[in-house]
Amino acid sequence: MRILLLSLGTDSANEVNTALAGQGYEIASETGLDVEQIELMGPELLITEATPSDLSCCGIITQIKSREQTKSIRVLMVVQGGALERARALDLGADDVISAPFETLEFAAKVRTQFRERQPELELRSKLKQAEEKEHLAGIAVETLSGGAVTRKRLWVLPALILLCVLAVAAALVTSLTYRRSRTDTLQLKAEMARLNRGVVQQSDLLRRAEEERHTLDAQGKTDSAAREALLAQSEELKKKMAEAGGSTDSELRKQLLETQGRLNRLESEGKFAERIVKSYGSSVCLLHVVVEFLDRGTGNSILIAVDSLGKPILDDKGNVQLDISGNGPHLQLDVFGTGFLVRNDGRLLTNHHVAEPWWGNDELKALTEHGAAAYALSYTAYFPGSPKGISAKLDKISAQADVATLRIDGGLPARSTLLDLDDRSDASVPGDAVVLIGYPTGIEGILARAGPEAAKEITGNNTEVRQIVSQLAVQKLIRPTTTQGHIGDVLQDKIVYDAATTSGGSGGPLFNRNGKVIGVNFAILNGFGGSNLAVPVKYANELLK
């Protein structure tokens, strides 16, 4: 029973070793391994740790659970925190989690539980291997029976081979029926996931989400405005108190006034800095529209939406869309939105791996891809601000080291575009420094929200497909990225932690430093670990672009 202790802190490593001492486990301790190195070591259980200052394990867990070769590895995570941190660890894909410090007896019991839960999977793999061996023997039997004349010496083999053939066919039939029933049960996606089949959306649903996003934007604007107004009011109050004090001005009042005015000046300065970034580079940050389709691995056929005789999608009593691999229904398609930005004259742009391949590390699609479905990107379209139509793009490269990828747009660079400069120097990303993030959080809902209720209603009323809606937004030149400001919280080996607000759709957006250089590519939101957002340092992008 092989256990790998990965990147544990000194205290946690000592506690783990104490808890597992003398129990017959084969234990190895390593730091900084990637998923390929973990696979080579072949552990049955991985024990790792997440701390606010080191979240490297989070990406490793996602990669382990999304790869066919490693997803059977059980993961037990140690966290420095309470229920919120434990919940986030489980959401990332950990099989179990425990807060440090912990009781050694409880920890040892959790380890034993992981091995017990792994046993049924091993038994299933063993049965699969036996089935494959039976299939192989059945093939030999068929070959033998079709080999022409049979000598008397071989006649005694025939009854056994015929029986084996019958058993193999029966086993295959049972396996097929079981697989079909299992696949029928699992190939049911909620209407929310399949609502964009062929890009078809309900106007009321899209308007509702746009309205929700509009309220969020209004609330955020009011919060920013309130903060500024509060500082102005505080400054005026301090000035009034100082005037009332006359010549005997309190030094503490003067200190408070200087601090308040300094904060106001920083707000003004950072606001102008953000405006300069958007004016210079906003036209080169595009909305990426990725259309995903699915194939059934068993048959190679496209997965379809099941429809009735009138061509309407068949729903169950819970509103789930029914899927099939035959019939007259349309192909199952998902429309995914992200952000990309231009970095090379040959039309290459940067984004995330999980934007270029939206099924990569996606827990929502795991049930589908683990039960017979294979996902692929049907098309990539880049929409740049000011351009009246989208530009077709193709996948270029995907990094094996980080959540970053490159696409290449067709037909050269769009008008008024400026290539973004990447700065991977160590002193380009400094904790505490101001940053600006540009992107398209919430995708088309956010764009419709900023367009206003009347424009949103008109666009969604006249167009029923997602690609039609996006195309109309481009024609009306409503596709523009949003900008948020924040500060760097920490700079780690493989990530930059910062607090500029974003959400889904903002993935792949460029993170700028004060000098107007891109220092990272936004890739994750970790609300469970202090509300920080994460960006891939551009050194990984530079390696991909070489």
C-alpha cells in the first residue's frame, strides 16, 4: 500500500509520519512534483497540504482527477483552516480532507478508509481484465472454428470452445446491456447545461441572467462610489476639526488627514492607471466563443438531444434533457465563453487551457466524459472590440506545465489592435503592487447587462441562437471588455495571487502591472481560500510561445 506525501509542511509531515508509523505502509515524501512525476511513482494514496501561502496542490489535484491514468489515485488533503477550507478542498476533487492540527488516531482511520474505498475499484478493474481475456479466448475460438477441416485430435476441443463462445457472447451481452443502461442513466444533463444546444436559448432566461448581472454591476459601482465618498467625507471632517482647533492643531488629526488624502490620491492614481491600460490595450483583448460537441466512444456517433415527433427536446419530470446516440435530434452543443489577448504578429493569442478545452478539469462534465462521451471543440471564434464580426481561430498549443494555451486567428491582426507585452522578470510582480485585470466575466450576460435592458431585449428577441446573439452584439459594437483593479497579495512559483474581481468568462484575461506589462493570465477564483484570484505567471506563456 503505497502512500506519497507531497509538499507537506514540517509540522504536518511529522504528524502524518507519527500517525502512520508501524502500520505497514510504503511511504515516500516529495515536494514540487508534477502530475507526470506522480504517475511514475505510482502511489495508491496521495497526502498533500493546502495553506493560504501555498496553493500548488490545488492545481495538482485537478490534474490528477482529470487524467485517465491517475484519476484512481486517492487524495487526502490537510488544510490549515476550518469548514470553509475543507469544503473548498472537496470541491477541488480531494477524496477526503482533515484540518491541522489533527488527532493521529483519526488521521490513521481516514487513511484506512481510503484504501477500503479503493478496493471495489480494484475489483472492478480485475473483472474488466478477466472480461478482456475471455474476449481474447473467444476470438481464438472463432478463429479455430473457421479454420476449415478439423482433425480428430482436435475434436475434443470443440465442445469446450463452443461453450466458451456462448459464455463469452452472454457475458458481452450482459456487459453491453449494463453499459447501455448505465450510459442512459448518466447521459442526462440538466436543462441549464444543455440549454445552449445548437446555441438555442430562451429569451426570458438570458434576460433574467443579464438583469442579475446588471444588478451586480450596479452594486459594485455603488460600493466603489461609496468608498470614495466616505474618504472625501472623512477628509472634510478632519479639516473641520483642525480648523476648530486653531493654532493648537492635534498632531494625530494631521496624521489621519494625511493618511486619508493619501488613500484618495491612490484611488485617483490607480483609476487613471486603469484608464490608460484599457485605452492602450483593450482593443486587443477578445471575447472567445468555443463551441463544444460530444461523441459516444462506443460507436463514434455524435451525442444527440432526444426529441419527440414534433422535434421538441424530451425532458423528464425534473427538467433534464434526454440524450441519445441515434434519432433525428440535434447535436448536443455547449457554448463556452472566455477571454484571450493578442501577443504575436502571426495572430497568436493567449488564453487558458480550460478555455481552449472546456472539458479539461471540468467537474460538471465529468459525469458525461467518464461514461462514454468524448468532447471536442467544434469551433473557436474571437470577437474583438470595435470589430463588426468574429474571426475564426484554431488551437495552436497547450502547455503541459500550467493552465495556459495559445490559439491562432485567421486572416491577420484585426484593425486598431496592439500586441500585449509579457514581462516575466521577477521584479515585475511585487506583492502589494497595483494590478489591472481585463476580460469578459459572465460572457454574453455581462455584455447584455452593460448594453441596457431595452437593447438586451431587442437583441435576444430577434435572435434565438447564441452565435446570432454574439454576432449582433459585434455588429452593434457592444462587445467591450470590463476592467477591475486590485493588488498583488503574493507571488508564488507557479501562480500570482491578487484581489481584482472577476468570475467565469474572465478566464484567460491579461493581468497588467503598473508599467502596462502583462505579468499573468487569470485562471482561477478561490473564494474558499480568502477570496483571492489566481493568475498563471507569464513565464509559462513565454515557454509556450518559443
